[in-house]
Amino acid sequence: MLDNWIFLELGGSSSQTIIYDQSKDSFSFHPGILNAEKCIALACPGLIKENMVYYATNLGWPDKADPRKELNAPSIQIVENDVVAASLGESVLRSENSNLMNLHFISLGTGVGSASVFNNQAYDLDLGHLHIGGKNYCEGCRSFGCLNSELESKRLPKYLSNKNITFIAEKLATAIGIKNINSDALLALGGGISRGYPEIAQRLDELIPNNVEVTVTPEQSKSAAFAGLYHLVSRRLMEF
Ligand SMILES: [Zn+2]
């Protein structure tokens, strides 16, 4: 039963609990981590392997962390990377049936995250630490000149000018050109910066062959990750 589950999205700056109401077929969004006697599906930063979380340093966790211990929540049963979950959620929100549309997803927030959905599976696209040239140091990959080193939020002014927006779109276009992503698929931009400045998507749309759009996730949601987690839980329930 989906009613037995809640969805958690953890981030460095804020966290959100999402509750699904099966009778109304709707989601509600709550700040922070709600403690409920339910199974938990978790989206968080870091590399995920067998429900363990690696290198989620934004969360203040050790390099190899068990989220059940870190959050004192033994009922965590599904763990997915936040950007991978958001890409899957983006596809779920845009798809009319259980056959998910293929798309690419880039998140511009504290850092640059990216993922793709292809043949109903979501995977990391690895654009953030792709080397594009430049002199900035990145603490994430511990080297110089990756996309993240140019576009992580601490490198950008608080309020973006038209010039800043063009700069961001051009850096994204450069990385996308190097990665040579499938140009038939839609590229959706998420994360706080993309949602605050939809002009970035418009500008990027002019620069690359892909159609580029801003995420369709509801305004109250931290990201589309909740819909991705919902999909993962639904899929698991169907297997039993
Ligand atoms: Zn990097």
C-alpha cells in the first residue's frame, strides 16, 4: 500500500517530507523530517550503493554513511540520489502512462547535478564534474575546470543579471556539447537557480539542439524527487 510510505528529500540547505494521500491521489509537502511510523523512501545527495550513501559531505555525514543510522530512521527502505530521483520524477510528472518519456535533467542549485531517464530507468549523467576548461577549483572532484566549478552557487552572484544568465547557458551548452547527449530528448532544468530564472532555460534552448524547459514540479516541492520516489515505491509494490 502506498499509504504506508512517506517520501523524504534531504539537502544541504533544507529538507522536506512528502506525504501521499491515496484517497485523494495527491501529495502534501512539509518542511523538515517528519517522524512517522511508516516506510521511508529517501532522496539525498551522494553516491548511492546498496542503500548506503557515499560522500554526502553537504549533509555533514561521513564518507560512507548508513542513512538509517544518521537519521535514526530504521524504516528507510529505498534510497536514491536526489538528482537521479528528480530526473525520474520529472519524467513521471510529464508522462501520461506508466511508459516514461526519455529526458535529460540538470539541477542548478548548491552544485550542478545531472541525470537522464532512458527506457524507464534513471541514471547519473555526470555532467557536473565534466572538464570544460577554466581556472576554478572544485572541492567535489578536487580538480580545476569542471562545469560545477563555474556554476556552483557560491561562484554566482545572488541576483543574476542578463549577462550572468548568458554565461550560465553558455557553460551548460559547452558541457552538453562535449558530452554529446542524445539531442532528441527534452532537457529539463531544475534546482533553485533554474526555477528562479526561467530565462536560463530559454537561453539554453537557443544554444543547443535539444528542447529545453524548466521543471514542471509543483512550486511547493523541493524538487521532482518526490514523484521519482513515488514511482520507485509503486514499482516495488507491483513486484510483490
Ligand atoms: Zn568538479
